[in-house]
Amino acid sequence: MTSETPATLTMFGAQWCRDCRRTKSQLDELGVAYEYVDLEADPAAADVARDISGRSNIPVVLYPDATHHVEPSNADVEAKLRELSLIP
């Protein structure tokens, strides 16, 4: 995907979070466009993530169909991306 391609999903996370690093790495490896919201750089965004998920756990992955995952496994993310035809 090119840099002109709009983000198709949003991921809320933090560098200190192992699951966040894993999910971010997976999205990068799959070449999926996404917006990364760093909760350390933007602490107010934690409220947004909590409003989406109803939980304070991260990462929160918000998909274009308005569904979300909280602390998803790689298999969960991959299945959802295939469901949305974001990966083959």
C-alpha cells in the first residue's frame, strides 16, 4: 500500500505493551494500512480506546466496519482482515 492510501483501521497501543508490538508487527508484515495511536504520546486517546472497547486493555484494533478486537491473537486479526477483504 502506498502512503496515499487512507488508513483502513486504527490500532490503539503503547510501546511497552508486548501484545501491541506483536499486533503492530503483524499488520506491518501483512501490508495493511492502519493508523497507530500511541497512548504514551497521546494519553487522552486512552479514553477513546476505552469508549470503543469498554475495557482498559490494549491493544484495541478498530476495523472499518466499526467492530473491534481487544488484545486479539494473530489468528483473530488475520481472520477479521480476510473477512473484510483487506488481505487475500
